[in-house]
Amino acid sequence: MLLELEGVEARYGPVQALHGVSLQVAEGEVAAVLGGNGAGKTTTLRAISNTVRRSGEIRFAGESLGRKGPEATARLGIAHVPEGRGTFAELTVQENLRLGAYTRRGAAKEDLRRVCSYFTWIERRRDQQAGTLSGGEQQMLALARAFMQRPRLLLLDEPSLGLAPLVVSEIFRIIKELNEQEGLTVLVVEQNANIALQAADRAYVLEAGKVALSGASADLREHESVRRSYLGY
């Protein structure tokens, strides 16, 4: 297993958001975390990046993350794309991409070419100010910037949020392509359960900060409570 969480708890001040979450992500797979608003999905990713008060054990490639903060986890090979995209609006597309490689030395034109082979529109828009991109393009730029880090594990928080279905399909197509061609391991938090279960190998359903269900995505698609609560049939 590349990523392991055991009995992870997290809180915001006096409010406890996670209650003993345990999950695993194998190297080279796509795993999804599903659940409604307030279920603890985003907090789970923040616990991995240590941007929320947490306890319990989190291991990456067999090494305990302990109290390692966002920069330290980035250097280990974990890239986190938070909800809301977080592009630097005043910088150009290319400048945003260069910032993605800040934890690495020697990032060069080869890295940009590699990213552009997956995000083909970037090459012709590299000098455009990021804040003038569409919402879908900004989400893709955030994903591309994370990929500049050459991570082993990509944490994605609600990549479909506020985007048109065609754009969402394109984003998940690229995620799957990065997984299959680059061996990139992905943990995605997503409210769109249908597309997440199609893309993922395994999935976890969170309810009130606890893992309520887990298993192969194909099995969860057939689970009655998942169908009724998240798939709408």
C-alpha cells in the first residue's frame, strides 16, 4: 500500500470532523472518497497534508507522516489540489506551472512538454493570465501544476465542482490517462459518485466522519444504499 490511514481523527477547534477513519490506497490505483456535505471528505485530504489538527497514524510508502506539513509531504511525493482550484490569477499559465515544480530542482522544458502532452491547450495559452481562463481551464491548470511536481500520489478535492458535464468528463479522462500511462496514484474526493466510481478502482463512503462502506468500485455501484443515496436509482 502506498497510503495507509489508521484511526485518523481530526477537528476544527472543538468540533470533531473525523472519527477514526481508516483507509488504504495501493500504488498505481485510483481510489475515491464519497459522501454528502459535512461527511469529512475534504478533512480526510487535509489530514493527509497535515493542514488540520489530527491524530492517528498516516503512512506514505511505509513512512509515518507524523507532523510533516504541506511542504514536507510535497517533497515526499504527495500533491494536493484543493477544492476551488487555487490558481494564481495574476500569474500566467506558464508561471503557475513553474510554481508547481517549486519542490524540485532541475524542472525544465522537458517537464513542460510532458504536461502539455496531456493538456494540449496549454501550449498555445501559456502566456495568458490564469485569472482569465474559464472555470474548467483553471481546474485543468491546477491539475497540471500538481503534475509538474511529479508526484507519486495526487490528492484531488472535488474536481467536478461547478463545472459542465463535458468538462468534468474531460478532467476525469485525463486523470485516468495519467494513472494508466504514468502510474500516478490518485485519491479523489468527489460528490459526483457516478463518475468517481467509473474512474476508481476502489471507493470509500464517509458518513458523519466515519467510513460507512468500502470496497471495489464495481461492488459499491451495485450496493443498494449507494445506488439510492448517491447514484439516484
